[in-house]
Amino acid sequence: MNIDKDTIVLAILEFDSIAAGFNALDDMVKTAPVKIIDARTICFGKYLIVFSGDVASTEYSFYKGKETGGNHLVDSLFLPLVHPEIIDAVGNIKQTEKWGTIGIIETKTVTSAVEAADIAAKEGGIEIVEIRLANGFGGKSYVKMIGDLENVQAAMDAGTAKITLKNLLFAKTVIPQPENEIKKYFLK
């Protein structure tokens, strides 16, 4: 997924119906000028819309999409100040020379993974290595991060708190001293 590096507003809508997703997409672009970054089906027949634009246009389209999707809305996220690391990590694996404590957050929705990653990145002291979005994972997504133990633990706690309250956390792990041998698999 290619997200413009100048993006400061990121919004995501995730529906449990493909038809509802397409209907919402059409209404959203008719409501305000937004840039559709990605709109596609994902595992288990869900529909994902990722978009951006100026704050007002993105917000108008976001609420229009939520309204149109109605009961088919699974999860949503409006990030007016998305952390820059999120832009690089969504759907990509960032190569890094760092090697230290690993943190992984596994979520039940795409939207909750991006939300957890943004909160974790804003906690600071870690590097978001990847945000994998639902393709081939049974509708789940995950976030991989790296840093020192204290920062990874703090980022994990911050990143999982809100999605736990929303019952969207599937699993999480912190590996304090990962073996060098697994680095090639972690960054693959």
C-alpha cells in the first residue's frame, strides 16, 4: 500500500459486507475530495477503505462512510495526526540494523492494528518495523516493533490498552533477548 509521506490525516473504515463497503466508498467520494489510498476486499468477506485528505474533507467522508455502512461497520479509525512511522510500515517491512527486544501485537481487525501501532509509535523509543494488513491471516492483522526492553514494553502497553477495551486484541508478545538467528525471519 503506497501512502504519501506528506499524509498527516489517515482514516480507515472496515466493513463486514463488500456491498456495504462499495456503497460507503461511493458516498464518501461524493461527499468530499479525499484521496483513496486503498479500497479492497480482505479476508472473510470484509471490505477495507483507507483514505486521506485535508482534515475537514477526510472527517466529512469518514462520517459519511460510517453512516452509509451502518450496522456493517466492523471498525473505524480517524487519525488527524498520524505518526510518520506508520506511513512507512503499513503493508511494508522496514529493514533496520537495530536488533533488540521484539514486540508483536496481533489484532482482530486491520483498523485496530493501525491504531495500536500509532499509539505505540507515539509512546516513543521504538521502531515500527511492519504493519501487516489482513491478507492471508484470517482477517487478522499484526504490528511488529523493535527497541530496548523498557521502551518496547511501554509501547506494547500503550498500544494494546485501547484495543483491549474494544475487544479487538487477539494476542501480544514481547521477546526480550531474541536470538540473532530469527532476525532474518522477523524482517521478512
